[in-house]
Amino acid sequence: MDATVMARPVTTERLVLRLFTADDLDDMHAYQGLPEVARFLYRPPRDRGRCAEVIERIGKGTSWKEDGDNLTLAVCRRDVPGVIGEVQVTLSSAYARQAEIGWVFHPDHGGRGYATEAALALRDLAFQQLGVHRLFARIDADNTASERLCERLSMRREAHLIENDRDDRGWGSEYVYAVLAREVGSAGTE
């Protein structure tokens, strides 16, 4: 996949998933700058300058060929302008067709199913268009909302990593969730 493939946004019943543009800076900073959002990402909140740098990089899309290639999509409601969050998939092993999925949303949009709807669309894109065999998520063990989201994506918990990461609050633990393409009816990509 390259940026030209993503020229056409992915749409769901209520959402549009598309590449970020420079016009999305204020919206991204509105959630990426929040300490309660950064808490589960093991990094400090992003300032506007860092958000601009990130948008510059991710707005170009990806070639989806090499380990580390990443596709990050802005999540927008179809009925209201603005970005409410983002979903991303990162190629962790091109050879083994393994990819990591993740999401970050503004807390003001929580509890409405937007994260689930967007993550399901990205999961399906990863399996059906990007040729991913195994999709996994690494989540903070205290992030119960992401834990439930993984389960809604038909992922199973495969590991509990104890005190495997550290931030300014101390040690944190993670869960690893995963699902195979054939487990969600995407066997055509196998």
C-alpha cells in the first residue's frame, strides 16, 4: 500500500478514516496534548510543534513494504467536521506479515462506539488489503477501555507482560492481544 491507495478515505456507517492533513493540527493537539491520553502511551503529552511534526510524517502514508512502515488515519465523524481521534497499523514483520494496531481518541468522544467502529474498519483493511496474517495490540494493563475494544475486535489475550515499561509514574504492565486473519473471516488473504 502507498499513499495513493489511501487517496480514497475508508468510510463506515458514522465515520471517515483518512490521511491527516496540516489542517488537522488543532484537532490532533486537542487530544494528544492531554495527560490522561498520554498516560497509556508511555510518553509525555505532545505539544503543538510535535503534533505538526507527526502530521508531516504520517500525512504521506506508507509504502507498506518494510518493518516499521506505519499507516495512521484520522478518524472523523461523517456528520460533523473535525478529527476525533486516530487509528494506526504498523508493520512489525513484513516477512511474517505481522502488524500492530492501535488507537487514540479524544476522551470527549468516548462511550459512543467510535473507537470500535474505526478499529474494526482498520482491522478489516489490514487483513483484506494489506495482507496481514496476524494483527496484535499492546495495551497498558490499566487501560480497561482498550482491553474491551480488543475483545470487540475478536482478539484474544496472548500475554501479560509484568512491569515491562516505565514512565514518570513508574513501572507499567501490558497485555498483548492478537487475532489471525482466518479467525475473522479474512482467510482469502492467507
